[in-house]
Amino acid sequence: MAQKPGIPKGTRDFSPAEIAKRTYIFDIIKKQFKLFGFQPIETPSFENSETLMGKYGEEGDRLIFKILNSGDYLSKISDEMYDSKDSTKIATHISEKALRYDLTVPFARYVVMHQNDITFPFKRYQIQPVWRADRPQKGRFREFFQCDADVVGSQSLWQEVEFIQLYDAVFKELGLQGVTVKMNNRKILSGLAEVIGAQDKLIDFTVALDKLDKIGAEGVKNEMLSKGISEEAIEKVQPLFSFTGDNSEKLGKLKLMLADSSIGMQGIQELEFIVSAIDTLGLLQASLEIDVTLARGLNYYTGAIFEVAAPKNVAMGSIGGGGRYDDLTGIFGLKDVSGVGISFGLDRIYLVLEELGLFPENVNENIEVLCINFGEVEAMASMKMVTSLRALGIRAELYPDTAKMKKQMSYADRKGIPMVLMIGENEINENTFVLKKMIDGSQNTYEISDLSKVFGK
Amino acid sequence: MAQKPGIPKGTRDFSPAEIAKRTYIFDIIKKQFKLFGFQPIETPSFENSETLMGKYGEEGDRLIFKILNSGDYLSKISDEMYDSKDSTKIATHISEKALRYDLTVPFARYVVMHQNDITFPFKRYQIQPVWRADRPQKGRFREFFQCDADVVGSQSLWQEVEFIQLYDAVFKELGLQGVTVKMNNRKILSGLAEVIGAQDKLIDFTVALDKLDKIGAEGVKNEMLSKGISEEAIEKVQPLFSFTGDNSEKLGKLKLMLADSSIGMQGIQELEFIVSAIDTLGLLQASLEIDVTLARGLNYYTGAIFEVAAPKNVAMGSIGGGGRYDDLTGIFGLKDVSGVGISFGLDRIYLVLEELGLFPENVNENIEVLCINFGEVEAMASMKMVTSLRALGIRAELYPDTAKMKKQMSYADRKGIPMVLMIGENEINENTFVLKKMIDGSQNTYEISDLSKVFGK
């Protein structure tokens, strides 16, 4: 009995048309990565479990795909352990390897392992799949590509400047207008926490603040109060409730609020440097916007925090993000190596380009010429043409069977092949070929010796 | 306590230099795949276990990496089953997914699942990693890329002809001379088995015959006798013991031996068609050689069998292989779909190119210009240059910190960056920049307005 084929939930097959579009995005990102001096690395799909476990919090540990040991994996478990039937405890004994959960931890591991071969600052990019045992839903997959660029080994803020330029360059080349690079700084958030005297309530604070657009200033204040943030504290950051204006106006308001917080003022200085450099250098198409509600990866980032918003006319969350993290490699024994990096959200960028019709028409590298197969002798003559066309760099093929003309034409039609080349008995005798354009059915006869000329080569 | 980082045995990190070389090979293969009309697909890294299990024999099943179910995976096992502590049986209950073992079975599954969206004959290529729990050794990894092209849905022998041309085109473009495409046909082997009256001894027979070069005719005959192949049978295939000459001489000898075997004669006809077509069309650089000892994937292939031998001056096994298999998709419920395909052995091709020094010098897409960082004001002037250079398509970067000149030059040196661009106070005042060539230390001063001219853009 034949199996009914399926694939695991949360995973995807990609068709040629989908691959063509994904490759289009990847190629532009890679091209810009290289122009900006990033070099590719790749790490194994699975790591030793201890490399990954404990790096992403308890929830993360649960979502890591574990690989069952080979052989008689149960034989090494003590009876006592086995009798517990404790899935979590036993997992650590029957699984030594786990699938990559992100590209950041493997990168940190890579830097530490290869530190003697690396010239710092080290600018690397990495585009590989990661796996998460998340509940699949629209736009969330169990296997998806991450697309990261990071620099380690320098604290220079020029790198933050470069990453904003990099986002700008990529989205410009993708033809995506109206992209906003939002920027915050962990030190601003720490300063605000200092000012409101509630460092432990920082997350509640930013979550509430983030709802300003939706529930208004009163709503936000009520939520803050309900979370135990005092009225007095809220008063101190009053300007945040009408935090409008351009970046320099926002910086001005922040300076007033954070005057007494040295860490806050440091954050402001960093933002000022970056904003001013970008003002001087200019952006091609994107805009840069200070957003103090931005708190992604709060426990992780120590300086800049970035998030890229899709154009406002598309209902899509962030299409990229990143930030600076000190001591990324400390967990693996290499101290005081500062890192900063960004990532591109491939799947969402794909959806945005699709929705806006921004994929080029010729993104599909389809066959350009189909040679019709009229029989053994004619097929040989056609195969010579196919061979010559390929040598000219033209994607060509012979229909493999001597099928009815209608079937062969329908193949060309269904595959969207623009030209059909025919060599029958007459053409063999006269050293000619017939070229038919599928778009209008027009056809012409040419000398075989003119082949390269006909194709403009 | 920091963890000492490592990676699972049989897996690899790839450095930028290694990726550059691997990408060089992949790009040439992909380019030729496309010229020949193959289109890319991708399938998930893991499949449902039932898709993979039982497809690669008992040994294969053992070598498939299984993924542990998420959550309380032990809770669903009956006490009776659990008490058996039988690793193999319990594995099927605690693991529903497994890592891809090759690209062929997932491809068959893909074709069946998407048969209504596919135009047949379907020519697909697929370049993705696969995983095998094999004992790692030199040149054998637990994670490695496969690189396959297959056609399904036609029995035309033109496809075999095309695959030989495809091998030839790829190795020609890689600059690899002296490649031999060896070809056999399963029907020839069946014919020989018929003739020697020992179909069950076909593997023993071909294994022995394959040693002809090493142990001579007498050695081979003795081995055959020891395997229970009769002296009479060996007599009937006497010509195989001096199976020299060109392809047409070999075909002549085979015709004499296999005259009474209809399946054998069918195999000869197929070989003849392919050899004659290749003779007519010509190959660029490779040679095609009939090799009746070729028996790879014997239980799998039903027609043509290919194997590509590296140039004789390199000690390396096969660098590619493939063949025709009828009814690939039958296991998933789609009958009578013939397929034929080949694969490229990436890791071995890499080693061959490395050994022969065939990688181009500029394969590494390294930074072309490093801009020296002399301080905040100068850095801004340099950053403008960097931005302009990138817009011209030149890979450029600013050294991120105002480090000592020596340190910055040493960075350029260690990274092999060919040019260093300097803008100090004088240059800012004079609207100029200094460009230094690292190869000979020569340097010149240019007007900033001449930037694109200086870089030939």
C-alpha cells in the first residue's frame, strides 16, 4: 500500500518559482553584505546540546529540536533514571545534539573556537536555516532561514551607522519605498528606569508605552499605574506621552528627562552620534526614527536597538532588527568582545514584495528556447542547436520524446518558455531552423550559420 | 565556568575562504543546471519518519538521524512497551521526524505531492545538506551537501546524452581536464547474469571483475570460482577479462557475449544510442567510457549507470554518479514515472580543485579598499568615500576605530585587502585622498571628484 505523502507541520517545500524569488532577495542581501565588507561563514545544522541549552531561556530550551542518539541509546540510562519516566531529564541522556535555534549562539561559538584564525574586528554574515518547535501559524514556521550580519571586536559606533546604511541599501535595491529604521538604545531605557525609580518595571513600562497609538495617553498611564508604577514616576517622563517631532526634537526631550541619569545621557550621546552621521551621509530611501518604545531583546542588547518597519501601506510587522550586545562570546570563555548585528526577516520581506508586486518579471530563470522533437534524425539536428545555444549562454532544451506537436507546444506554453525552435526534414536539407515566438505565434526561418546573430550573441 | 566550545563529530564550520571556494563550485554547477533547463526546488530538512524509513535498507534506517518529539514524549508510551527498554521499538514512538538522508526520496515525495502543479517531464535540481549517522572518517561527514539533477516523466535516452554533456560542461568550466564519464547499463549486467546463469551472484561477479586491474585475470577468476560461479560460466564471458579498446570495440565484444540475452541486447542498444549521439555531438573536454564493472546502486538503477572518475593524476574516487531508475515515485503512489539523474560530489570536487590549484585567485570576494580611521572628523570624510565606493560597486570599509596606523595597516595586510585609502587633515583641506597599493607600497594622491575615474567606473 503506497504511503500518502506529506511533510511535517511548520515546514515547507519550495517550488522553482518560489526559489527564484527567494534567491532574488538573498542575492541582493548578499551583494550588499559583501559591499559592506561582511564575509560568509557557515556552521553545522546541529550543535552539541550543551552549546545551545540554557542560552535562550526556559521557553527556548523547550523549543529546541533534539536529535536522538544513534544505536542502543536507552542502554546507557540507569534503571533509576529510566523508572522516573521523566521526559526532560531523560532527554539529556538520550540526545547529545540539537538543531540550530538561531545563528547568534553558533556564531559566538565559532568566534571563540576560531579566535586564532580570525582578524578582529570580524565582520561576518550567515544565511542558514534554523529550527524551532514553535506552534506553527500563519507566517511562523518550524524551519526558516535567518539572514544575519554581525561585527565583533570593536565598540565603534560607526558600525551602527553602517548597519543603518546597509538596511537602506538593501531595501533600496529591492525597490521597497517607505521603510523606517527605528532605533533606540538600551542605555536610554535604563536611564528611564532610573528616573522612574523602577528598574524592575522596565518591561511593563515599555510595553505600556508602546500602546500609546492605540489606547492614548490616559490609557497608557492607567496601565502603568495598574502595574505599580507611581504617579510621581509617570509625571517625570511626561514628555514621552507626546513624543513627536523629528529626531533632534526627540533627543532634546530625552535630554531634559534624563539629565540626572549618567547612563541615560550616555545613551543620548550614542544616539546623537549616529543620527548626526546619518544626517551628514544621507540615506538613499529609508528614514531613521528614534523610537523609545523599542525594547526587543531587552535582556540581550546593551547599546543600540534596531527594528525595521515595513512601509505603512502594508500590514506587516518588523522586517528586520538587531542591536549591540556586549560580551556575546563570554559564555564560551572569550571575554570583553563587543558585538553588534542585524538580521533580515526573509519570509516577511518576501510577503511584502509579493503584496506590492515588486519582484521583477524575469526573476524566474526559465528555459528560453524549447527545441521541438520531430523524430530521431530531426532530434539529433535539434540537439546540435541546443548544444550551441547553451554554449552561447542561452537556456535551451530538446523536448525529450517524439510526442505530438500539440503536446510539445502545450509543454512550452505551460512552462512559459518564450521561444520554440523547429527543425524538420526541410530545415535539415536547407540548413535552416524555424523560430517561433510564443507570445504572438509569429515565426521566421533562419540560416543555421546565423544562430548566434539571431540570438544577439 | 565557561564552556569549552566544540562541534559534533563529523560536522564542519566553514570559514569565509572555504565558503568562497564552495560557492565558486556551486555557482558553476547551478549555472550549467539552468542552461540545461533544470529548475531548483528545496524540501524541508526533516521529513516525517515514515517518508524516509525503509527506503534505504536496514543499514540506512540505522544511519538516519531521528528527531526527538517535543513535550512529554515518554507519556504516550505504554508501560509494557516502556518496560521492554527496546531502543529501536521505542524510537518509533518518541520520534516522528527524521533528518533528510538524501535528496532522491524527498524529491520522489515532492513529485507525488505536487504532481498536479508540475509540467512533466520535470527537470529539477536540488542542492541541500543531508545527514547520516555514519562513522566519520577522512572525507566522510555526518553533514554534507548533495547536488542532484534529475528528470522524471520521460524514458527518452536523450536525457542520458544530456547528462553526459552536463558533466562535461561543468568540469570544463571548472578547468578540470582528464575527467572520465564511465557508463554502464543495468540491462547489460542482467544480461551477463543471464549468460552466466547466476543472477543471484551478480554482485559477487561485478565486485570480482572490478579488481581486474589490481589482481589480474587469474586472480579475478579464482575469486569468482571461490564465490561459486562455475568455470563454464566464466568461460562464456571470457572477453570481459581483456575488455579493452574504444567504446565501439567494447560494444562489439558485448554483442558476441550477450547475443542470446534479449535484456542484454536491449542494454547494448541503449549504450549504442548514447555513445553514437555523444560521438556526433562531441564533448568539450571529458571522455566517455563504457565500463561493465560499474554496478553502483545496483538495486536501484534499472537502465543507465554513470560514474565520473577524477583525472588519473589525482588519487580520488568518483566525483559524481547517477543513473536511470524506473518507478521512483511508486512508493508514494504515483506509478510508471521513469526518472534519470546525476549528482556531483561537492566535497571531493573541492579537494581535487584544491590539489590541482584550480581555484581562481580572486575567488575570495574580499574587501577591496580599507579606509584608514585617523579620528572623528577624518573618519566622517572617509565614511563619505566608503559610501561612494560602495555605490560604485566596490567592496569598501572604514576601519571602525581610531587605532594606531600600524594596527590598521596590519589589519589590511592580514585580511589581504589590496588597497588602503587615507584621508587626513591635509587631504580634507585639499579635497583629496591618498591611495596606497599594499602589494608594493606605492601611493598616489587624487582629487576626490576623480574617485570614480580612479577606480575605473
